[in-house]
Amino acid sequence: MPASPAASLPPRVLVADDDPASRRFLCDGLRALGAEVADCGDGAQALQLARDEAFDLLLLDCRMPGAGAREVLAALRADGQAGSAGSLAVASSAELDAAVRGELLAAGFGDVLGKPCGIAELQRVLALLPGFAPVLDDAAALRASGDAATMQALRQLLRGELALLYQELGMPDCDPAALDDRLHRLRSSCGFCGAAALAAEVTHLQRRLREQPHAAAPAVAQFRGAVQITLQALDT
């Protein structure tokens, strides 16, 4: 089983990329964001490291000597004894289009990272890890809203919106494809309210709905769980 991120422990990330410049940026950026990083430059070494150790996140380049991201992930998922058999995996590539993204998501990757990327994209990837992004970030909310009274008023509005959305997502006739516009508005509300973890889930679900609308049920269920956690935080 992969290690579980916790407030006292940095997430452990394996970066596998055969381009030295890309690997250096990814490693330095992830470390700056608080991650503990191991790296390698080919698929065979990535597979061996992921078998020997339990990483929270695997960031795998799609084209590497020995094995690409898909081959590495397939081998890990087929090996129940591997330390990182169930770890979150994110594919990275400098050549991406909607079709390739869809294929990678269908292959089991939790997300796809285009290169070159920035620190914000790395932060979004880390936010996919359970417990990494704060459910409610008061400091960020105060910066966005201006004062505590406005922040609390906005959070009450968000709570009402999320309570309704949580019920709708649990209905059997819920149409995932119809969520996209609503998620766009919700993403803005999350920013004003400091709902960092939910904002990351919104981004993740939007991508799934746009690239795989007919196979988005697992992502919708995951998102509903994030909504519930956010509601609980807003009630405390």
C-alpha cells in the first residue's frame, strides 16, 4: 500500500523523466512545495524503485528508455506485492492532445501533466493526494474576501450550494456531462472561500467530464466525497 500523506509527513514522490532539465525542474518544484522526491531517468529504474518503495505519487514521463509511463503503471498494477502498486500515478508529456489525455486517463492515471509546466500545475497535482491540500484555508479566504465577516458570509452561501449539489450527485439520473458549467462557477466560489481541496477536485472532475464524459462515474463519486468533507468542515 502507498504511504498516506499526513500533516507531519511530506508526501513521497517518484519523478521518472529521461530529460535532465525537465527532471530537475520537477524535482526542485515538488521539493519547494514540501514533497520528498526520488528521481530516475528511465522506465526500468522507475519500475524497480516503485516496486521496492511505497510512494504516495508517481510522476511518470510517457516516453522513456526501457518503458514509458503506461508500461510502468501497467506492470505495477499487475504486481500486488509492489510497494507502490496502488499509488496515485500522473503521466507527463510534452506532446498532448485530448485523445492522448483520454487514453492515459483510461489507462488508470489520476491526471496528466503537460510539459513545460509551472509551480501552479505541480501544486495542483500534489493537491490530488488525500490530505495534502487543506479542506479550508482561512488565510487564503481572508486574502480573497477581504475580512472575516465577508468570508463567513461567502462560506454560508457555499455551504448551501454544496448541500444541494451533494444531494443531486447521489441521484441515479444525475447527468455528469451537465455538471461542467456548474463546476466552473463552483471553482470561483472555492477560491473566495479558501476551499483548496475541493477546488482541486473540481479541476480534476472538469477534465474527466470533458475528456471521458461516458466514463466519469468514478470521478463523480470521488468528487461527491470531497463535497461531503467540505460540508463537514464548513459546519465546524
